[in-house]
Amino acid sequence: MPDSGRDIAKNATAAIFGGTFDPIHNGHLAVAAAVRECYGLGGVILMPTGSSWLKSGRDVSGAEARYDMARLAVAGDPAFSVSRLEIDRPGNTYTIDTVHELLGKNKNLKISLIVGSDILFEIPSWREPDELLRLCSLIAVARPGHDKDAVRAQFRLIRSNYGCRINLYSGPMLDISSSAVRDNVLYGKSIRYLVPRDVEHYIAERGLYRDPEFEAFLDSAAVRGYRERVKSLISPYRYSHSLGVAEWAVRLARKYGADKQKAYIAGVLHDLAKEFPGANLLHGSAAAVYAGGRLNVRDPDILDAIRYHTTGAPDMPLLSRILFIADMTEPMRDYKGADELRALAVEDLDRAMVSALEMKMEFTREKGREVHPDAVKALEYYKKACETNGGYNGKQNNGK
């Protein structure tokens, strides 16, 4: 299939919008269209990544599938094209190589790079950043969940250190993520209006983002029984929250290498005692007792995760940390700071533990309540762990 980025690369101005695009979604397209219009760009070249050194360690769909979906997403729109440059390049791909290749085809092309604002913090580690930012201008798109003051400070630092042309775009955005699209497919939910219709059909026809083994687990009699029992014990809102925690815990389990099935069960069951009379902060312990005694859950990892999801504890196993964070960051949570904590949760689990514990303790004190001793000990432990080990991003092997 030919490279459809060549026509736009002949324009006077073009933006490269690179990404894994696994899958491409309507949020990507809306941002690219808005940026093009805002800065008067001749066109946007969608650049699915090949083998990126920055994405090493994360499973992604095949390059051809991601390219096909991007091509389907913008078919018929002359303002967009899709390039094969990076997916066809052997080995790790670097943006500087892509820019040189495009300029080799049109030396007068003025190139802008569209990146998420979080990428501003990675640019100093890119290959030949000085040369890259001499050849290109940069358009950083503000992303939810990132500290605005920190982003602005990094924006100024990049501009000062590299003397480059850089803009910070903060227009309206669609709050959609590729991981959310993948999760919807996994749990049998609709992705209509999240991705272009042709992309939706492509995903369905090829069975992308399916996991037959995990889907069979979800449909097993035992797991259906857990959901039905929990649904009978709590309000519809609380039940929706529990399912959200379960699904978010699975996503974190995939990220950090924990057991997905255990994460899902712990998430479903964690709040089953929330509405028991007088449960309050003890509902975690009450839920663990109920799950072990009435639901015959025997796995100590699941029971410990349920028990400590309200207070935390020092040196919690990985599953317990995942559930603690999932409970505070599942998508229904919209308290002040939730977006920032949610972003941190997928970057560094132990730093997220510190922030989550601090926020929970502050909330408890504002309500005039006494902070649980386990929470105090947990905060001290994870602060020290972060100072000693630099946090936990899933690459360390801590045996837990």
C-alpha cells in the first residue's frame, strides 16, 4: 500500500502528528483538525510509530493494522494523510530521522510537530533534540491530568534552552483515550462515537483488542455470581463504581504485571460492605471477611487488597497497591486532583500511592475525622520507598 503522506509533504507547511494510534480515535482527529486550523497549516501527516524506543516493553498491535486504521479514519479528507515512513523503517524509530527523510523529499517544507504537553518533559532525552528543534516548530497540546504550572514551566524551559518555535495549544478536546477504546472492546461495550465508523468495523472484523481467555473468565459462573451478589448489596451508583474500579484495576494490572483476574475480582468485591450499617472506614475489613466467609474467596492476595483498600498499609503487595489506586482513580472519580492522580497512576505506582494517601488524609482531616494509623504508616513507607528506589513504574523487579 503506498505511503499516503507524500502529497501533503509537498505542501509549504505540514504538521507531523505521530503516535501509536492503537487505535486512532476521534480525539486524535479532533485535535489534529483544530491545530491545523488554528495555525494555518497546509495539512497534517499522521505518522503511526514503528518500533519506538520510548514504547519498549508495551505490547502494541501490528504496524499494518494501526496504519490501516489511521488510513480509514481520514479517507477522503484532503487535509490529512498517513505515512508509512516509521512503520517501514527497521529498528527503533526516531523523529529526527523522519524529519530528515521528509525534508529530503521537499527541502522547502516547513514542518511542525504536534505532541502532547507531557512529551515536553521527554524532549531532552530525544535523539538530537537541538537539531530536531532547529528544523521544526513544536505545537504542544495540553492534556488533562497534567500539572498546568509544571507544563508551562517546561514550555518556557524548552523555548529558552533550544531557542525553538514552540506553541502551547489548549483549545477544546475530546476526552478519549486509546486505552479506553481497547477496554470497551474487551468488556463488550460500544465504541461507537469514540472512533470513526470504518475503524469500528475494522476492529470488529479482525477481532482486535479481544482476549478470549479473559472474556471467558468474565462470563464464568463464579465471576457472574460475584457481580450478582455485590449488585444486591449496594446501590446502583456504588455498583457502577465497583465495576469501574474492577476494569481500571485490570488496566493497571496489565501495566504493572499483576494478575488480571485477581485484580478484577478484588475490584468487584472491594465495596460490597460499603453500605453495611456502621461500616465506614471498616468496610474494607468487613468486605474481606464477607468475601472469605460468604463468597468462599480463599485467595489471600485478593482478600488483603480488599481489606486495605481504604487505609493502605506499609509494604503492600502489588495487587493491594493496584486496588488502592484504582479505587481513587477509576473514571467516575471527579474530585479536585483526580485527573492528575489518574495520570500518575499509569506512570509510577508508588508515587501515586504517596499522592493518594496525602489526598485521602487531607480529606479525612477536613471532615474532622481521625486519620487511621495504617494510613500514616503507609505514607511514611511509600515516601521512603520513592526516595530510595525512585518509585515503581513496572520495570523494577521487587518480587511482589
